[in-house]
Amino acid sequence: MTTTRTWSRVHRAWATAVLAIAGLCFGGEALANPILPGYLDFPTGPGTFVSRVGGPILADDFSSATGRRIVFVEWWGSQSDAPWELTLYSSSDAEPALPDGAVSTITFVDARLAYPWDDEIFYYGADVDDPAWVLTKGQSYWLGVASYGDGWTWAFADGEPELGGIQREAAVGSPGGLAWETLRPPTNFAFGLSPELVPEPGSIALLGIGLLGLAVSRRMLARRSPSD
């Protein structure tokens, strides 16, 4: 009886350990990049360049330190209640690929978050559920943000992101949707990109060890039970 009770305690201990490790792996504590965006450049002031679906359209470059799929985009600018168009462009000769060569364009996006940032700037955030929005680590891309409403201006940034990645080029505009032109004076825009969350390899290894230990303890308990 004592042996059975002892192995029962061992079994419960292993089960508790496995649950704890699983909680760390998938509950947010041991996730790779659990909170921080893969790229984030805060606004430095209200913008003056309009970005509207149909033209002119603005785009700004970035290079993410992570190579995962983007699941959330945030940007800053003037107030707009209209839907949005978000476009991910590959980089070609220090400017985005032409509009018809975009990696992916998501139309009629409703911002999940929208609220005043300060007196002249609003914050917007939207989920992205498109498998094409997968980044290659260290590669340059361009993000295009345009409103379906008239007169929306993208807020300025300093081009020195607070979190993740780098900027290499000044922002560009496409007045007629056919060719890109570098904005004058050289400009950067405020936006952020968050990748999907994935467990760290070390956390997955810990979970595997815990599951193996649980299986071994159950087998040993099964072997000893008949003799008791």
C-alpha cells in the first residue's frame, strides 16, 4: 500500500510539472516575442501627405528582425472612420514593387482598435489573417496604408524604430498607382507590425521531457500495482 501511495504521489508530481511547463510554453510566459512587435516606429508629429485608395498611396520600408507571419498591423495618422487598405510590398531597387506586384493587398479592413493618440493623431490597429504576410528575416519590405476616405494623412516618424528591425529608405508615394516617387522632404511614417507567437525551442524541449517523465512514471506504477 505504501508503495502504491508513493508512486501515486510521484505520478501526480510529474503531471503537475507537465502542466506547469505547458502553461509556460503556451500561456505566454515562455513564448518567443510574447508582447513586443517585430517592428515599431512611434509617431513624432501629424502628417501632411495624403494616402487614399485610388491614389495617392503611401508606403514606407522596414526590415524585421523576425521572420514569422504578421498577424497585427498598427499605424498612426489623422482621424478617419472609413475602412482601410493594407498592402505588403516586396522591395525592388530601393522602392516597393509596383502596385500590381504586391505580395498581398487586404481591402476593406476595419480597424479593431481606433482611438485618439493626442490632439492631432489617432492610433489604429487591425488583425491580419493572410498567409502571404510571411516575412523573411532581415529582408526589406514596404508597408502601404491607405484610407477609403478622403484626406487621411499618415503620421510622421523619425525612421529609427524603438523596437525591432530597421529602416533603410525614405517613404514613397504613388500618385497615380503606377510609379513610386520618393517624398520630399525625405519622410518616414509611424507604424508597427506584430508577428504570430510561437513557443521557444527550449520550452518545447522542456514539455517533451515532462511528457516523457509522465509516461515513464505511469508505466512503473502499472508494473508495481499487481504485486501490491
